Amino acid sequence: MTAEARLMSFPGERVLEDAAFGRGMVPTRLYALLLPVWQVEIRADITEGEDFFLIDRFLERGLRHGALHSVDELAAFFALDRALVAQAARFLTAIGHVEESGGRLSLTPLGQRSVDDDVRYVVTHQDRRKLYFEALSCTPLTRAHYDEEVVTLLSGHALDRVLRSERHPRFTPILAASGFDRSALDRLTERTDRARFNLPVALDALESLGEELVFLPVYVVRGRDGLLVYGQARAGTAPDPELSEVCARAPELVNALDNEESGEEADERVQRAARTWLRDRGFDAVAPERDDDGTWSVSLPSSAFGENGLRESRIGTYQVTGTRFFRVWCPAETPRKRALLDRLDQRLAARRRVTRQDAEELVARLARQLRLEVPDLSRLRAGAGKTGLTGLEAQLARLEKEPK
């Protein structure tokens, strides 16, 4: 699969819906951006924490707290085969947890710390690995961005292909204002939440072997009161809180968005796109409308939806055009109720495990999106039965039995 094809596995419409109906934002723009990221190759003495093997845990606790100091004493106390204990002692010596002097075994400081924390700490000297820092403020990226099966970091020919592509969305790169700040490496040792940022327990003798600027594709939803950044790691289901905060405070990014286009030009563009969309579907008499919140919509009669028209699940959704968008709407309540059932069926079917709370939260969000009163699961189950959504009916019947 090419980097271009796997940039975003979800549409921009999904993040607009999450921002508007999951986060309470009134979205005004949607941008497809390439955020600059420093890919830093480091060399360091790495301390990482692992789970103990069962026998190792007991042997180290015996050395730490049981006044046991030899293979024979350990084997006798734990009723274990002496050869097995001797083999385990050699392994613990090899990883720096145990030392032997004159036939007497004792824990090293690393071994003592491991017993006290119930974590088997292992030190790798001169380890080489890559760390990632967003390049706007040199903040380390969280662990989710290290999953190469999900997250694409672009450089070289892959970046060139994306920038030359005519496919939509068209991604705009944001350039870093300065080089990598190597003091960011020193600050890593002060973090207490290392696991969250894919960092080991400790980094000693840390040095950078080189830095390369790569680019991370994201969607940015901008509203009147801020912006939200959606990356590949969460598949558009929730914004990235760290990147959202960083981007909101980055003048080079905010200025680039401010200079994108004037309000009048954007309004004219979205109206032209909406008229073209309506004309292509035979709704020449319908004109785009500006809603009270300043966004645009096209309001269609109930006859426009159904078996020979648009799917009712399109009601309340966004149609993206460039960095702007408009909503597809229907003022009639009955099609909106059917749209809620249809979308609920799609969403619940796509999830492996759904709790009653999950379903009720999703229903409330869809009801906000469709401007409906929030129905309870019983009413929805009855509606699913009437409209032939038997799978949804059965799933709601099961969820009803779960305690609230």
C-alpha cells in the first residue's frame, strides 16, 4: 500500500461530526495539514521495565528479604531443583540483578530496585532508537504515534508524491520555524509519564546521532473559539489533546490558517459547491442557506430521501468542499428519526463490544446531530422492529437488559 493511499483511513466528515456533536464546537474550517515532526535517532543507556518470570521474582525476594545467600539455600527454601535455581541465578547475574562473591549471592542496586518496585528492570547499554518530537515546540509525541501500522510519517519521495498528488484531500505542509532544540532530550529525563510518550524507565548517557524533519498528516478543525487536531492514531473518533494544544499555541500554524482565504471568498466558494451538488442531484430549485451559527446547509424535502433518492442517513451529515463544508438537512422529523436508526445500526454494527452506556452516549450524540429529543432504548428497539432493522432490534433488546 502506498503512503499516499494510507494517509487517512477516515473521511474529513467524521472529524467535523465529532467536533460539532461530540465536542460542542461550531466548526468553520477543515484543513488537511502535514505537521512537521523531528525524527531523532538517539544512543543511550536504556532502562526498561518488564514483568518478572515467576521463579525470578521469588528468588530475588528471597535474596532481598529472606536472608538467603546461596543457590543451595534458595533451592532448599523454595523446594526447587538446585540445577533450576543455579540456571536462574546465572540469568539474573547476566542481566545485572545478582552478583556473586566467594559463593555468596546478593542483589545489585538494580536488583533491589526491581524487587522493591516489583518490576524487572533491564539495562541495555548504547541502545539506538528513534524518538519523535513535533517540530512546532519540540514536545515529544505520545506512544500512539509509534505504531507504524497506523501512523504514517512522510519524508523524501513519499512526501513528494503526496504533495504532487491531485487526490483529495490536498495536504498542506506546515514548515518548522527553527531547528531541533537538543535541550528537549534533556527534558525527557524529567518526565514522570514516560510510558505515555513511548519512553523507557530511564535514559542515561543520552546523545543525538541525527535529526530528520518528517511530516505527520492530520485533520485540523477550526472553530470560532479554537481548533482541534485529529490524527491517524485515533481514526478520527477523538481529537489529539497534546497536538491540539500545541497547534493552538503555534503562531506559524495559526498565521498560515488565517492567511488561507478571506471570509467572502470562502462563502462564495461553498455556495458554488453547494449549488453544483444540488444541481447534480436534480434539486435546481433549492438554494444553500446560512444557518444561525454561520455555517451553510442545503434543506431538502422528505421526498428527496428514500429508496429512489438520497439515503436518509445523509441527513445531518457534512459535505466537504476544500476547507469549507455544508450540511445536508431535512426539516421533516420522520426522515430524521429514520436517519437516527440507520446511523445507529451502522455504528453499533461496526463495534466489537458495545455496552449500554456506549449505546446511550451514541444515541444522545446522534439526536443532537439530527435535532431530535433523545429517545430511550425501548423506543429505539420498537422503531428498529418497524423499519426492518432486525439486527439492531436484537442488539438493543440485549442492551436493555444491562443495568444502567
